[in-house]
Amino acid sequence: MSDGTMNTEVPISSDGVVYHINARSADIADNILLVGDPGRVPFVASMFDKGSVRFEGMNREIRTMTGTYQGLPVTAMSTGMGTDNVEIVMTEIHILKEFNVGTKKWSTTPPQVNVIRCGTCGCPQADVDVGSLAITFGGIGLDNTGKYYQDSLLRGLPNDATLKELRDSINKTELKEVQPYLNLAHPTVSGTLNSLAQQRKRKAVLGFTASAPGFYASQGRRVGRLSAIRYDVPAALQKVRGGGKRVVNIEMECSALCHLGHMLGYRCGAVCVVLANRAAKGTLLAESDKRQSMVDCVGLALDTFIKAEQKKGGQNERCQAERDDSPPEVISQPTKLGSLFASTRRKATTPSTGDRQKKAKKQQPQQDSANASDVAPLQLTLSSNCAAAGANVHAALESAQVKLFRNQEPFGLSLMALRAKAQGAGALPEVTLVFVDKAKKSLLAPIPFFVQKVC
């Protein structure tokens, strides 16, 4: 929970909790899978590595679960419906990733953040079967969220030849009056999603996504006494082309995601299950087929994160873990900020098959049944400029330098994340440290410590 102190322009509290997402920086991975429905977040998390979920949060329609997929840290987060909600979520991800709450300064080196939306949609093209996956090459904003940002933030995107052709094509339809804003998904995301779909022989179409500000009139639906609508949106979108690509789906979020992602330099894109074919009236995906289609959709996005990580060439220390590598059981005790101690022992791993069984057996420690006292304790030292941080415990932790030793020797782990949360009025925080085992390239379970004394 936040301590209540917050700036109205950059709404993050002094203890690092951002307003709507209601989470701290360490709670959110650099690979973020967005869904609209909060109820779909546990569905996504069910595809994470077993037992890997380390953070869960819920505020309004924004539900968050962070764990790992094939060892890679991933956050599943719901936005609710609409581009306005996507703007809130993307802006607060930007705050969490790039604003230092201790120094009140923005990072000068933006991080590599990958954001993929998985959702459902309609399709305006008669030849696209329901159940297909619509992969976003670019966005057409029929809403107005993106219009509040200056084109200078788009880094030359308005001059893109494909988007110029797309604009000219739109201007030949009745949607010229709407004057949509246009953008492109990140090519690494759209390209990888499309490539994986082809490799898996999964029926998919790559093209433009039109994002509407509503579900009914703005998507061309005529309902009862509200049938007097201004535009036949699906019919207009059927005619639109750009760079040899057509409009493959209509939904309510993607335009803002791609627009803000391009401004921030984040790698953003989307893949959606086609539930309805708007050209073939009444064609809907059967309920029995929806779950498997969404499994395929989410699996494609998660594996795209893995491919994106591999393209970094190993520069990121958030290494992939072996799925069958059991996390250590952590036995903690109250400690000081200055010298933190914990005794750890590793649980026995469950043998797997083939080469992974041999690997698991080779990596299994010889002292599985040993007591914690039989293992040399880990000593952690946190050095922080307490004078600069003043009385703010969280600011002290934010700037802390962490070192880990066993038997006075440096230990082969590196800090991946540090998170502190208040324990109540007047109480000192609990500190959670997440480490990467450099030798085995695996994540360790978060290790909690309780601060007794500051400075």
C-alpha cells in the first residue's frame, strides 16, 4: 500500500507505489502481457512456470500477476476496456520503469520493455475465419487518445511511406471525417508473432488493427432505437490499404498501445482471437473453441518474449531458468539494514526425463536433507547514503548497493530486484530480494528480510 504522499502529475508515492496499477517497480517485469479482462489474468498466469508467481495485485479493473515463463520474468496485467485505460497503464509502466522515486529524476537510458496485448476482436474481411489470430502490423486510432500527443513524439513516424499510403486510403472513405491517428507495432513483435504462427501452422492474418472508442456505433453496430449511426465502419475498413496490407481486425485498445509504445521506444504489439466476422453477419466462434484459441494466442505472445530475450545476446542478467530447477527453501530471521543474514537450503528436485533428468540429477545438491544450520549462512550487506535519504527508509533502500557473501567469499548471485513494503504505521519495511544464480542461470525464490534498524 502507498503511504498516501503523491504528486498529481506523476502519481507515484514516496514509497514507490504508482496510483492506478498499485505496484512498485520491482513488482513489474520488463515483459508485460496485457489483457482487457481482469478474469483472464489468472488464465495467463496458469501458463507461467509452476509456483513462480511472486506478485499479485488488484486495483479497480487492473489486475496484476508477475512470475516467470521458461525462467523469463513476465507480468500479466489487465487494462479493462478502451484506449483510455491503456493510456493509464502504459503511462504508469513508464513511470515505474524510468522514474527514480528517491532522486525524483527520470532515467536517461530507457529500458527495453516488451508489451504484447492478447485479446479478442471482430474482423471486417469476409475471407478471414473466426478462430484465426489477427496480428497487428499497425494501428488505426478511431478513438482520440493519441491525438493529445504531439507528432514530434512519434520520431518521424508520420513520414512513414506505409502510413502515408494508409492515410490516403482512409481519406477515400467516409472515415475521413474521423481523421484517425496512425501508428505501427514494433517490427520485432509483429514479425516474431507472425513467424511463430507460420511455424506452428496456426491460422493467422497480419495487418492493421482499427481501435474504436466503443463497442456499438463506433464499430458500426445498429441496435434498436440506436440504429441511426453515422458510419458503416466495417464496410469502410474493408477498402483501406497500406503497404500492401489491409485491416484485419477491430477492437478497442491497440491504437493507444502502439502509439505510446512507439513514443517510449518500447517494443509493443498485439495478437487477438477473431471471435466474430463482421462481414459474414452472425458468424461467431463457438464457445467450445474459445479456450484453445486463447491458449494459442497467449502461447504465441509468451514465446515472442522468449525470442526477444534471445535477440539481446545474453546482455540482460534476467537469465532463463530450467523449469525443473527447484527454488531454494528460504529460512529467514529478523535482521538489520546493514548486515542481513539468511540460512538457505535447497529442496530435492523431482527427476524429469531424458537429458533434463540427467541435468537435474547432476545439479541436485548433496545436502538436500541437511538442516539449515549445516549450510553456511548467506550474508548480505546493503550500503546506502542514509544521510541523503533522510528518514525515508524506502529511499535508502532504493539507492542501496547490495553485496552477497558466504564464508567471507563473494557468492555467485546477482541482484535482480529489490522491493520494500511497509508493515504498518510506524513499522519498518519488509525487504524482498530476488537474485539470479549466475552459474546455473536460474532465478531464486524471493527472499524476505525484516528490517530491525535503519542506518
